[in-house]
Amino acid sequence: MAFSLYQEGSGIINVVFTEEVDLQQRKDAVDEVCKLVDNHEPTKLLINLSRYINKMTLEEQEIFGHYLAHAKGLANAKVASVTGFSQASNVVVEAVAFTQGYQVVNFNNEHEARAWLQGELS
């Protein structure tokens, strides 16, 4: 499987991509996250893209950006993305999703992303 998903005791939902990832796998990850979302609690999502290989075409990245922006379980989520030092592989997805109301903050490392999700960084 191209991703692993787990929820911490603190409530942070973690998605870690570790190999070649295509459009369907990214959609599958979103669907799995939405199953874990508790609509009564704020959703905190930590996505680690620092070790994945993007196999989506530009068109598929746009499609996924729309899909991400309209995922009902993520409407009010606080999302941190760990991209390492290369954000280019996800920039189209984020730009398309952002124009439709989805917001994510990128970080170079997981420690900073986790601190931001927990309110330790502003």
C-alpha cells in the first residue's frame, strides 16, 4: 500500500505516503481519513509527503485538488503537510484545492508540523 494511516491519542490523524502514488491511492487516503473524522471535534490532519513519488499527471492533480476541496469530512480540518524541502510535486493539488476553500500549511519537518497542529506554533 502506498500510504499508512493512523490516529494518535492526541486526535491527530496521520497519513504517510512512502512510495509511488497515483490518483486513486490519493483518493483512497482521503476517503479513509473521512471515515475517522469525528464531526463533533476539530480535525487535525498531518500528511507526510516527504518520501512519496507523485505519479499523477497535471490533469489528475487538478482532479485531486477538486476532490480534496470537496471532501465533506475535511471541510473544517486543520491540515499540516510535511513536504521536506521539495513542495513542487504537490503545488498544483494545493493551488486548485485552495481556490475552493481548502487550506493547508506546509512544513519541512514533522516536528514543526505537529507543534503547529497542537497550537505550539502560530
